[in-house]
Amino acid sequence: MDKTVNQKAWFLVLPVFLVVAFSAVLPLMTVVNYSMQDTFGNNQFFWNGVGWFKELLDPSTDLGGRFLASLGRNLFFSMVILAIEVPLGIVVALSMPRQGWTVAACLVILALPLLIPWNVVGTIWQIFGRPDIGLLGYVLNAIGLDYNYVSNDIDAWVTVIVMDVWHWTSLVALLCYAGLKSIPDAYYQAAQIDGASRWAVFKAIQLPKMNRVLLIAVLLRFMDSFMIYTEPFVVTGGGPGNSTTFVSIELVKIALGQFDLGKAAALSLVYNLIILIVCWIFYTVMTNAGVERRTQAETEPAAARKPVGALQPVPALQPKEGVA
Amino acid sequence: MARIDLVDLAHSYGGNDAALESFALKPVTMTWRQGGAYALLGPSGCGKTTLLNVISGIITPSRGKILFDGQDITPLSTQKRNIAQVFQFPVIYDTMTVGQNLAFPLKNRGVPKAEIDKRVAEIGRLLDLDPYLNRKATRLTADAKQKISLGRGLVRSDVAAVLFDEPLTVIDPELKWQLRSKLKALHRELDLTMIYVTHDQTEALTFADTVVVMHDGRVVQSGTPAELFDKPAHTFVGYFIGSPGMNILPAEVRGREARIDGHVIALNRSYDRLPAGAKIEIGVRPEFVEAVAPGPGLLTARLERIDDLGRIRFARTRLGDARLAARAPAGFSSPDGTAGLKFDPSHVHVYADSLLVEGAA
Amino acid sequence: MHSIPGRRVIMALFLIFLLLPIYWLVNMSFKTNSEIVSTMTLWPHAPTLQHYRRIFTDESWYSGYINSLEYVVLNTIISISVALPAAYAFSRYRFLGDKHLFFWLLSNRMAPAAVYALPFFNLYSAIGLFDTPWAVALAHCIFNVPLAVWILEGFVSGVPREIDETAFLDGYSFPRFFIKILVPLIASGIGVAAFFCFMFSWVELLLARTLTSVQAKPIAAIMTRTVSAAGMDWGLLAAAGVLTIIPGALVIWFVRNYIARGFALGRV
């Protein structure tokens, strides 16, 4: 759709701009300010230039070591949960019932973990996994596995990952399900006529039609897992040792725990920058995909496209049918 | 390639127990000859797409049988039926090139690679798609995409029939003509049975040798375009085909005479045994009624307007409550707003409860 | 046709996986602390409502729920009302810097809360909003406003332009067109956006906890108090947890038929 150029549209965007600027730009400026200073407490600051940044990126210093280690852990964590949640989400979406009350029931149960406050998610798994009072921990120990997420690094990792899978696979599944729902029946019928096998239908129709929602799912899951704080903090507190200390946990430790504002601010900026870059890459890829979709859509008449959201196309735009 | 027989076939989306009146497709028995070009014509919701989907196997009929060359294939799945179907909106496998799209049905059936390449090249040439074979199919225009959908149907050499479900809905008018003549050419060249569903009479009459008209879940007539025009078997066919449609007027019919408002219209045949209590109507196409200056012995109608269609003009008139269109010859004009109507007796048909009655000679 | 062999089994297993930990939480909330600590029981052998009673009678507990709902609702209202005009602008017009602005907005959706915790603390303390629902509501705007703009833009784009043009030709002023015509047309989109704003504001804790101390403390933060000198009060913790799940479950139940549609936009 070609949009008209209208600079007055800025007036419509202004409220959003002000609200977000107030919540994002102002604090960010404080962060930049802090990141170049050092403090001895009691509100006395002195100029430190890029000192904190140098230290941050140098693994031999305490700050740099902690940052890079937590960054590595975080990246590893994100990769693992993506590798599990994306395929699992697709499988769950494909397993959705076709019709009847079970659809609504499955949707409600799937969405449930998404609406639980994050620290409660932590609490649920903290309780569930404890060897003394939790069902999971108790059963695992009863069948002879020595499982304890408080003292064992690997157990802690497994717990945090399973918790994330529990918490977020539904999001991927719901996105994929929505993508699947938007495929017109004619595609399945055509594939049937073309003699396509179940696997060929998945590869030729379902996967390509889902690729946009999958991209969004991957983006959201990567970002959110990269920023994860509350859930592992509640379950493991970043331990045992530092084994499950992710970047956000490290950051809060430095900022609110030690009130080391300069270090925290420098870490924040680098952290934010990484996220911004990844976000930009995704955005570019997605807009390009969008352009491709649009050129494709232009060649199809309005009725061939699924109406966006709830809106049905106005009757006047539909091809008229009747006595010619 | 096959002859297709439908034996007492019917379908209801509400299951077999539903009342027969609510069936989307009411019981039908008919034969589609091998190599024929058929059109299934009817307004939306008349059951034509249901019939098509039953033939292709997308829908399993509630009752009745489908035979391909005498063999009952009703329980077989779509895959096993060797049917090709082209849908209203082009179905394209997004990630594949045009060539891969065309090869897809063959690959799924395990046809050897050399054979696939040969068939794809052949179909690509037939459909003028060869310059695009290595291009991604998503970027093409709607008509090229529809050609690919069609090509996927034609690429298999053994299809029993090719079914079209309003395939030209999304195509621009000028390309519609091109694609339609392409289809006709393909039909001649490949000797395939083709069934073409449409609600557009021009499309149906130009494409098909045999037009099957459906109305309210029932097949009301099947015949050549000329038969449908000259002798509609059902008032609906008369009204639906032709532009303007057939004039249908309530009348009293006795022997060789029909009476409307006390005026007598001569009939070519004699109708002595009309079913008692039935609704009797006469039907005559506007082409066979002439509007002239009112005169003695002529039915006089109120003239409402004259439609000029270029080659021919039609006078729109009113006869009591009924409307009637009549051919207006060159130079016809009506100073006082009335017109006399001259009927051609050999083209006036009699209908009892909407069905054509054959008179005695 | 879009299902796979064994789908019932897969679905059932996955749902069990989702429900098991929640079942355990509910189970524990009805047990006495001594039962929790001493034996492993699959259902409460001596069911008790003592933990729930305590939460509903102790003001410091139930006020947490009220505080949470207060800032969540505030945030949803602010987010939707500022996002609506912007969504319209992004959907209909091109203007200087529109693409960059859109990206900048979206990038804020991805901003880690931990980065903002401390500056927010300073900012809201400085302007006297610290420990009020407003502080949390405004802070949550940083991720909810971009989200609402994104979702609503999709819905506005689904409204054919002809409708705007017809309305203006019929003499509607812009505000009247907006309220009388556009908003009713995208009502379900507003519902979807509100659902997601509610959801993300309700589940967030880090900012909510940092920006409140006593007056506006959210329930999720109050839960951390169950650690006391006498050890963990597991039953109370579980009961409080169950109660935080309920508003979310209710919201899902009401919007269950719209969930798929909201996700269908691919804009979450």
C-alpha cells in the first residue's frame, strides 16, 4: 500500500514519542553519564572516561572476567533453549486438535504459563524441584538419580533450562499455531491431489508459511532469554557458585548489590548495544521478508489474502458473484 | 483418462441423516464421457463445488458411488484417484522454483528423474512457462501462478480428469480470454476429460461442449450450449443463461393456445395433458419476441425503457405485474409508451412447476 | 490435515508437563507446613485453608494484589491510549524519520529491564513518583507501548483506506472519525493489545520491585517475605503463588477465542 507523505503525522506519534523518551532516553542518559564516572559513595563522582569500558572488555580484570563469563553462559543458555523450544513448539502446534472444545481448552492451558508472574514461575520450579518437598526432585532421587539443583552445577542448569522450556515453549507453539491457521484449505487439498506425503506437506507448505512467525518466535525467545533475570534468580540465585549467573543477574548484583554505579552503567551500555545490534539484524531481515510478502500480495487480489486480524474485507472489495 | 459415472450420488454436510431437502448435493446419476469438456454452471451455493470435491475425493459423499471406467473408486483417497484439480486461488509452493512446483506431483509419486525432467519441460512449453522454470514461483503474477497450478495438474500423464474450480476468478479480464483459449487448446491437444466449475455463463458456454447447469443442489439440465439456449429444461436454466434471461410468464395453457390477461398466444405444439394443480408458465427468450407498434391481435404491454446493447436493442416492458423483454427492431419507437408484442410460436415453451413440458405435435 | 500422527499423545504429554508443576503448587497450598516438610503426599491428607485465610485477612498481603492490579490497569490504559494514534500514523502516513522511529520503538521492547532498574530508581525518586503505582505503570510503558503500537498498526492496516476517505468526505473531523469509526472497527485489535499489555505488566517483577518499597509494593515482591527466622513458610508461599496465577487464568479464559487471532498477526 502506498502511504501518503504527511509530516503532520508526527503529532499523532508525539504522545508515544514523549512517553517512551521519558522512560527510555532520560534513564539512558543517566546511564551514559554514570558509565564515565567513578564514585566513592556519598554522591561524589569523578571522571573516569572510558576506563570502565576498557576494564569490562578485558577478561583479566575482575569486572571483565565476570562480564565475559556471564555473557558466555547467557549465549550458551539462549542457544540451548532455542534448540529445544523452537522444534518442540512446532511439534506442539502441529499436534493441536482441529476443532471442538478441546481447541479452546488446549489454548488456555498453553497460555497459562505465559501469564504467571516471572518470580512465581521461579517459585513454582523451586518448590517442584526440591529433593525434600518437590515432586520432581523427590521422584528423581527416588529412582536413584542424585539430583539437587542447589549444590550441583549441572542439575542447576538442567532445572533452569527445563523451567524456561516449561515457561516459554507455549509462546512458540501459539505463534506457530496461528501461522498454521492462516493457511487456506486449498493448499492442503492441492497437496493431497499432488500426492504429497505428510512430510512433504510440512516441508512444502507448513514450514514456509510459518517462517515469518518462526522468525518472530526466535527473535523474542532469543531476546527474552538473553535478558533473563527473575526466574533463575529465584530458583538458583545465580548459583551454585556463579554457574547460573547470567548477564542481568550480574548487572543487578553490581548495580543494586554493590552500588557500583559506574561499572554497572558501563555494563548496561555494552549489554544494551549487543541487544540493539541483534534486534537491528532481525528487523532488517524481517522487513526484507515483509517486502517480499508485499510484492507477492500485490499480485493477488484482496480476497485471496486472509484479512488481517479480525477484520473482514468490506463487501465491496470482494469479487462479485452472481448472475453474469 | 477415464469415463466417470456418478450413481445416485448425494452429499450433505450435516451427515446422511439430514433431511434430503437440506442436502448440499441432491441425488444425481450421470455420466461424464472420456475426453469431454464439461462446464458445471450455477450461482453460488448451488452445490457445484461440492460435486467437484466429491469427484476429486476431497469430500466423501454421504451416499452413492463414483465409477472411473466402471470401477468403484468412492472409498479411494484423493491421492489414489489420479485426479488433477485447479483451485480458485493459485496454490503455489512458496519455497520452490516454477520447475520444482511442476515436478512436485511426479516426485511425490516416485517417477524417475529423467522422466520428470521431460514432462516438466513439455508442460512448461505448453503453458509458455519455460522462461521462468528456474525462477522462484512466489514472485510471478497471478495468471502465471494459476498456470503453474494448472501445470501441476497436467504434468501427470495418467490423470483421469482435470477439475477446475472457478480458476479464472483472480485473473484480469483480458488475460482471462487468453487463458481460456489456452485451456481449450490444451483440451484438444491432450484428450483429457475436463470439468470446469463456474458461475459465469460466458466462461461456461465458450469453454465447454457440454454444460451442466445446477440449481439448489440439483442438476437441472445438461446439454450443449445451443440446447440450453433453445430448449431450457427448467425455468431456472432459461433465466440463468442468456442475457437478458428468458421471459417467464404465468399463463393458462389449453391445447395450442396460451392465455395471458385474456390475450391468446399461439403455440406450435399441443398441450392437452398438463398435470393438474401445477403452476403453469410459458417461457420465451427475448430474442423471439418482437416489439412492434400496438395493433389488433397483439398483446399490448407498457414500455418502460429500451436497452441498447450495440448490435441489438431490447425493449423492457411490463405486462400487468410481470416484466418482459423483447427484441426491438431498428426504427422501433413508441410515442404513447405502449408496445405490441409478436411471439415466435416455435420458441414458446410451456413449463409445469418449472419443468419443461413436451407438447404433442 | 495440519496435524501429525500421534498428535493426541504428544499434546497430552505436553499439557501434563505444563500442568504438573502448577498442580504441585496448588497441592502444597492446601497442606499444612508440617505435612509439607514431613511427608511426600500427592494430595493434601489434612487439607487446610489457613494459608489463604492468612492472605485474605492480613492487609500487607492482600494490598499487594491491589497494588499489582492498580499499576497493571494504569499501564494498560496509558499504553493503549498513546499507541492508538501512533499506530494510525505508522499505518497510513510516511513522515520524516518514520522507519527509524519505528525501529527505535521496537528496540525498546527488547531493552533489558535490568539495565533500566537503577536509572528508573533515580529518575522516579527525583520526581517524587517513587513507591507509587504511577512509577511502575510508566516504567512498564517502555516495553508495552512499543508492543501496543506494533499490534495495533497491524490491525489498523487491515482497515481499508477507503473507509477513512469516505468518512472524511462525509464531513467527519479527525477526532470524531477516530473515535466513532476507527476504534469500533479495530475493537478486537485493541482487545488483543490490551491483553498483551496486561500480561507483560503483570508478569514483570524486577522493575516493579525496584520502584516500590512499602505503599505500592506488588504481590510478587511481597511473596519474598515468606522467608523468616523460622524457616520458609512453604504453604503460604504456595498459596500466594496460586493467587497470582488466578488473574492471568481469568484473563485467558475471557480472551481464549481471540488468542489465536492475536498471535496470527505475528506481532507479539
